[in-house]
Amino acid sequence: MKALRGAGLVLAAVLALGGCSLGGGNSGTEQGGSGPRGGDGGPSASSAAEAQPPYDVTPLLKPAKKYYGAAVDGAPTSMKPVEAYAKLTGKRPNLVEYYAAWGDGFDATGVRKAWDLGALTLMSWEPFDITLADIAAGKGDRYLTSYAAAVKKLNLPVVVDFADEMNGNWEKWGTEHVTPRQYVAAWRHLHDTFADVGASNVIWAWSPNVVNPMPDVRLAPYYPGDEYVDWVGVVGYFSGPAATSFDAVFGRTLREVRKFSAKPVLLLETAADPGARRSADVRHLFAGVEGDDDVIGFVWFDYDKRADWRLEASPSGLRQFRKLAADDRFGFDVRDPR
């Protein structure tokens, strides 16, 4: 869920509209510059990276264990929030999600910090300041090529989730502003530009919102194709009176996705309403992920945004979360995913 989550959203949409993207960021920061969105090391680091073969992301695409992810404020530029989350939940996340606006520089330093602690970084890239038609037409190529070059230079795995929740009407790139054809053209251009630069260390996550609030919007027309996607990254929240089970939140979406793709599924953004029901929702989440071999993990959106999704907001829910997170099937060192 992005920066725009107005009070005018109807209750039917609450199921999906968690709190997600935060919008904005370090807009205008150049690739490889100084500061938190800058490059990663000096000439010696660059030379060492160039001497290495491209990182092979294949073992990370469908690992034996599940990803145990978190989106926490300030990470991965600082990993202190991740360490605090690890202390809170009893386990360090091995997937860290952050939000970047079109125009931001690549946070290579943050990605390396996360990697050094055994975590993969997922960037949710939000094109607020450019249209998808302009991206497809190459009007952002100077920035895009520079960004891809910075990703290639780092030569560590990075997950890119571009313009997610496209099947909703609340985003600038959503159903009220962009056609499926325009969306697919922009996605493919983005992917192809990275490929042309040689940035093969990217895992591409195509991420619709759960279909429940928009049942008449078909997902297949927005799908760029299996050759352009590595993961299907579903966004959905245990929120509202109808969200009483894993199937109630995610089932319809997963069944629709399976009609056109067999790619692994990551619950790219999820959380549960605070209160008495959160403990049960947490049980449903862990059981649902564990019980589906195609679902490779989840990312908990640990923000106070529209609702207080932070685990600390519900002590009983936190206790349940800590108990279930202790299962060895959740979490692994991404540097050795065997």
C-alpha cells in the first residue's frame, strides 16, 4: 500500500490496503553518489566487483526453506531497525524490504549491509514522478541505465518489485490511469534495460494486490510474461471482517495467478489488524505459507500507517509470532541457501 491511502476507501478495499509504500525517499539522488543512496566502496571495491562473475541468483529463487521478511523503517540504510525487529521476534529477517521513488539512487551500501548479515534486499520501486508510458518510450533511460549499472556494479542479489498493486485504483500506475498494455510495456522496458546493461543479479517480483477489493479486474493482462518475472509477489493484509483465514485473504488471488503462471509466490507485503484477532491471523499466515510449497515466504509490514501493523501493537499477536517464527523452516542465510 502506498503513500495514498485516503479515508475515502470503502470498507471492501480494507482487506488489501494495508499501509504499504511510503512514497518519496531520496528523490533526485544520483547513482553512485555520496550519502545513504550512494555507491558502495571506492576504486578497489569496484575493481574487485568487476573481476567477479555475475552473481547467480538461481539458488535463491525457490530455496528449501521459507523467506522470513520484514519491512521496517530505516532499513537497510541502517540495520539497527532490523536488529531491533530480530530481538522483538526472536529471529533476524533474511529478507528486508524498502521503498524507493523513481529518481532515487540505488542504496548499494544498504544492500551490502543487509547481505553481510545474511539478508536479501527487496526494493519496492514506485514511479510517482514519471508515467509508465514515458518509461516504455525510453524517456527515463538515462536514469534507468545508470541505476542498472549501479546494481550490476554491486554484484549482489537484489529483488526489484516495480509499480506494484497495479490492479487497484489507488496508485498513479493503477487501473484509473494506466492500461494493462502500458503497464506491461513499461515493465518489459525496465527489465530489458537491466538485461542490456548486464545486471543479471536482479530477482524480478511482479506484485499485484489481492484481488478481493477489485474482483472484476483480471490479473493476466497485467502480467509481463514468465520470461520477465521470477516471483509473483502478492500484497494482502488480514484486515476487515472477511479476512478470517489464509484462503480468505490470498486464496482467490493465488488460484487466479496459477491460471497463467507457475512462478514462486512471495507474500511481498502482509500484516494483520491489531487487536484480539491478530494472534489467530498470525497463525493463519504461518500455516498458510508453510502449507503451500509454491509460497516461498512473506514480508511483514512493520509500520504504523493507516493502522498500527507493528508487531508490538498486539502483545498476544507478538507472542504467537515469536513462537511460530522459531520454526527452522522459516529463515535461512541467503549467502548459503542450500
